[in-house]
Amino acid sequence: MRKLAIGAVVSGALALTGLAAPTALADSPDLAFGAITVNNGKSIVVGTDARVTVPVTYSFTRPSDLVIDYKNNFLGVILYRGSLTETANALETSSNAPTCTTTATTQTTVTESCGTTLTVDPREQLHSAADATTWKAAAVYVRSYVDMDDSDDHVSFESGVDAWGNLGTAKVQRKAGLGTNATPEPAVKGTTLTVKGKLTRADWAKGTFTGYQDQKVTLQFKAKGATAYTDVKTVTSGTGGALSTTVKASQDGSYRYKFAGTSTTAAKTSAADYVDVT
């Protein structure tokens, strides 16, 4: 049963709501939810190939006589864009049962605190720049009944889906790429160094990293023996994300570019390029 994709099930089921009167199902469970926290409140930064797995925590209260066995029924979390009835895209938590701890009980209810994971595969789940945004979190309850005994020439399959939206948010950002190369090396003291680089970011539609133009990037320098970098100047990325500026070679040390990030693209600091000044 749990091989079904929760995101696909809820999207498909909600798409059919226009065929029925807008009333709750008689057997909708009496569930209440606390806030859902994804990736400890941090952005989910995704490139073009590697899957990214992040923690998800939530709490809920159920009737004490409702057993969620993750065989015939399932309670999970999805992130979605759009509305519950018209999801533009959806990401679902792990198909494995979450780890839950009972935190409170009454004569009729049980409250649990749960943890699970959510994995984002950019090749399968992220399709366009529109996916780099703030997603909403929903709790989804799925139940089913399957009778595959056809000895009486009859089989049946029944399923139901309930979703509770706006229980939290999570930001999905494009992963950035950034490089630094200072020349010539070694350099003569007092001569001009050219420091080049390139700022790129994940393009999920193309499945590759592409240049990020017109962005402010800071060139930093750390002298030999120093413990911290200092800002040198701000450079704006050009065509294809190209970066280039010049500085005077004054002492041995390392140069690097640092990008603060935007709402859609994560921050990035390049590897350092050490220059020996003679």
C-alpha cells in the first residue's frame, strides 16, 4: 500500500473535488495539528543532480481509538505550491513510518510529536524557476481498503484523502556556484593582479548550472598569517555570470569571491586562490 506517492494521491484526489458536493466525508478523521517545521527552519538548497534530504518535525492530536498503522492508513507531510485544490507542485516526506513520541493523553485523545525526512530530487521534482520560492506545508491523511480476492468474481479498492494546509512554510532555493582565479602567479609587488571568477546557479529546467548576471559579489582578501578575510571591493557579475576586477599586489595572501545570495538563490563563498607576491 505505501508504495503510493502521497503527493500524487492528494493532487489527484483534490483535482476531483469539483465532481462532488463540497462537503466533508463522513469518515474524515478528527485530527488536529501543530506547526510543521522543515529543515530546522532553514532553506532547502538544491542543485541539479544530487538529492537533498532534510528533517521534518510536526505534532498532532488523534482520537485514542484511531490507529495509524502505515499499511492501511498513513499520515504524512507534503510541501506544496499553489492551493490545496490546485497544487502547482508537491514534495512529500519519506514513505517510511515516522518516529513518534507520545507527549500527552486524555481519555479520548493522544498527542504525538513526530520526526521524518523529506528528500528533494531536482531531476524528478523541480521543473522551473517558479520552484525557487516559499512552499506551504500540509498534513495528509490517506486510508485505503483493498479486496483482491476474486473468488467471487469481485474485487474492490477504496481510498480517501484528507489534507490540512498552511501548517508551516519552507523555502526552496537554487544552489549557487562560484569560482576565483587571480593572475599572474606569482606576482611582483606593486603590479596589477586580475581576479576573475564566475557566478552560476542551478537551472532546474535545463538540468545544469547557468550564469547569474547582474549580481553584486564581494571580493575578499586574507593576508598570509591573518585569521580573517577583509572586503576589498564589490563586483557585478556580467554576461554568463562572469566576474573580473583588478587589485594591486601588495603582500602574500588569498583572494576569494563571496555572494550573499538572493531570495531564490543561496549564498556562496568560493574556494580561495593564494597568491605569492615577490
